[in-house]
Amino acid sequence: MSRDLERASRTAQMYPPIEPYESGYIEVDGGHSLYWEACGNPGGKPALFLHSGPGGGCSASNRRLFDPDRYRIILYDQRGCGRSRPHASADAGLRANTTAHLVSDIEALRLPLGIDRWLLLGGSWGATLALAYAQACPGRVSAMILRGVFTARRSELRWLYGGGASSLFPQAWEKFNAPIPEVERGDLVAAYHVRLADAHGESAAAIALARAWCAWEDEIMTRLPDNRAGMTSRQDDRSLLALARIETHYLVNGAFLQEGQLIANAHRMSHIPGMIVQGRCDAVTPPVTAWDLHRAWPGSELEIVPDAGHASSEPGTLRRLIAATQAYART
């Protein structure tokens, strides 16, 4: 498929905006109610989009990665974020909220939709969840498209939150450290987690912490000045608070995964074809993780985008993601 992908990626563009033809809520354990929607062709190839974060939620642009004539496109907001309830701007959004719960939720969504197998597309945390689900339910995955792979290994967390990326972005790193007393800066994830978990509701103090947490990743998301993700400036306070609370909740717990689990268990996906799209200049999830996964996953292809960082919106990355959905639509 590599030759077809290379040819298609030169001209691939996002599809026109579309609206869901069906949407609703599904009740799952722990008192959570998950928003979901279906777009495109009801008789098309099933595809599930897994959003990033954890805690980011889906957006209308995510629908546009798939040909609506060929795909039955399913999107949903994970526990505690987006339109799902309860929201993590309150403590209830973090209850019964682990990777195992999220994997179970995907199955809870698949069954009533009558889907036997579906293609998974996810970037960053979405890639983490795609891997966890595919390794737990390999018979339910037809193919995977992953971008900016994150597997929550200690080395990856040290890079992003322990000073590795700070050598590339010292000014942003200084701002990230600023809300935390110097004595606690040896473990910034834990320091933010304690404060966000203890903060009262949607107080001004909680929102300021959430904005500081989200701004760090936002600043290093892309290498292109004119293509800034702009997350902290575009999103409302409630969404940023949910993102920061859920992210720190997961990261302080190692994403509720054993060390190296997703790489070690990649053999479980050996029969699943997959495309890994990775920016060479990705400062959030450097290419070494994508390379380690590619070597451990026999069915994968790895596409390194030479001029791209982490954001899915970077032109080279976006073209390759859409070219991959086009290629898999034909299989």
C-alpha cells in the first residue's frame, strides 16, 4: 500500500463538512453517559475515530478525514469530556475513568451499532486507546491508522513532563513550571494533578491551572508558526479544565497500563494492517515510539513526515492521514 499512499498523499484534502445522520447517548458503568454520532454512508465501511487527550473530545473536523460516500463514520466523546456526562469539570467525571473502562466503552458502543469489525483512527492519546483496544479485542479491528504515537512509557513521560522537551522550548517550559512551587517541580504531573483534583469546581484558580497545563503542550504542538493549534485560546474554560483534570488523572497513574505494555503486546495485532504517520519534528511524541511500535507490529507500515510536528492539522500529516483512509476504503 505504500506506493498508493505516496501517490495519494500528494493531493489528498479534507472532505467537505458533514453533519451526523444519527446521534445519541449510551449508558455505561460508573454512572457515565457517552455522546456518540454516526456520519457518512450508513452502509459504508465502519470506522471509529478516537480523539486525543485523554479528555479532548471530538470536533466536526474529525469527520472530514473520511470519504462520507465510502465510510460509516462513528465518533464519540470519551468519559468525562466533550458532550459526555458527567463532565470532568466536576469530580464525578473522574470516577470509573481508566483505560480499561474506555476499552470496555468501545465494545459497549460497537455492539448496539451492529458493527462486526471497524477501522480505528487515532492520534496521540487516540493512538494509545486504539492500541489498547486492538490488543484486547483484535478480532474486532479491520485496520488502524495511527498518528503521533504515545504509549505512556516512563521514558515518554520523562521527555514531555520531566525536562526532555524543555531543552527545545525553554520559555514555554518556564511558564509551565511557574504555577508550581520550586520544591515540587521534580514531578510536575503529580503537582498539577493534586491541585486540579483538589480545586473547587470551576473556580478561577482551577481554570488558571488548567490553562497553564494545556498551554505547555499547545506551545510545542507544531513547528509551523502559522499553524499553531491554539487550543488554549480557542477552547472554553470548562473544556480546558476537563482536559487538564483527565490528562493528569491518567498520567499520574501511568495511563493505567503496565510499563511498556502496548509495545510488548503488539504481537496480538500481527494480523491487523496498519499505517503509522509520524512527524519527524514531533516534540510531543518523538519518532522513537512510532519506530519501536513499527518494529514490534508485523502488520504495520511507518510513514515519517519530514517537515511535521505533532499536530494532525499540519499539511504533510493531514494529507497522509486522508490518503490512508482512502487506501483502506478500497480493502
